[in-house]
Amino acid sequence: MPLVLKKEENNIILYIWKIQESLDELKAKYPKIDSPKFSSNKRTLECFTARVLINIYSPNCKIYYDSNGAPTTSINKNISISHCDEHVCIAISNNNIGVDIEKISEKTLKLKDKFINKNQSNLTQKKATLIWTIKESVFKFHKKGNVNFKKDILIEDFTEKHMGDLAIKFKRQKLNAYFFMIDNKFITYVCK
């Protein structure tokens, strides 16, 4: 079973799975879990894996999506889901939660003018990716859309590091973003 991480901290439970099985192999291991149907086999596998993770947390729990596309559960817990390449992660909490996972790449540096504020210095691929994943986590935390990544989510300049937390401002709220790395990817979450 490629559950690579279960982490409990800051009022959340985080699960990360590294997909090494085919969709058919996973379905054979978890036959009672409903399989979503998407036109892409990769997307179906990612969503099925998220359902496997929620089943590990609470058997028979179902994932639904609200009118804004944000996931909800049948067990009165808040959930956030993210996937990147072969990794799928879910974060569960009694509180509002947003999680994101992103591979460190040049893409974030190329798009920096769309989401990074001018106060950030010493910008690298790693730092730009971390900023992007934090802002994605805030977007998922908000669950309502209508977020301007550059104007609404402010992160003070910081020195690059592999794990820790950063204070951020989102509209009129002060939040903390927590982050760490796994397999050249940043995992970030925001929970209040």
C-alpha cells in the first residue's frame, strides 16, 4: 500500500498516497469504493485514490462537491484534495482547510507576474513554487472562488526553506500556511 504519509498537526490530518497501481488494481483492493467517471483515465485514477484515502480515514465516508466545486464529506468534516503527478493528498479537519501539492518547476517562475507580489526578493523556482502552492491552498480554503491571487493573498518576503510556516494575509484575515517537501514537491496547507 503506497500510503507514504499520515501526518496529524495544527488541527488537521493529512494523507499522501503515491500512485503505483493501475486503476483496475486499486479497484480490486477497494471494491466497495464508488469509482468516479471522467474522460481521462489519469483523472479517474486520481479521484479514486482520493476516495481510497478518505476511506482509510473513515470507512464508508463519501465525497461530494458543492456548487462551487469544493469537496465536502458525508461525515461533517472539512476536506481539501490535491494531486500532482503520482501523488494525491487529502487534508481533513473540523475547521476550514485548503491543501495543495505542486512539483518545483520553471512554470511558476514564468507565470510569476500573475501571482507574485513585488515585495518578494531572491526569487527561485523553489520559492515561486512555494508561493504558488500557498496561494492555491488559500483559494481552496476560501471555497467560494473570486480570489485575485496577487491582490487578495499577501505573503511577506521570506527566506527560502524546505519546511515551516508563513504568516499570510487573505483579504481581512490573518492566516498561517504550513509547508514541507516530499519528492521535489511542496505540500502546503492553510487551516483555521
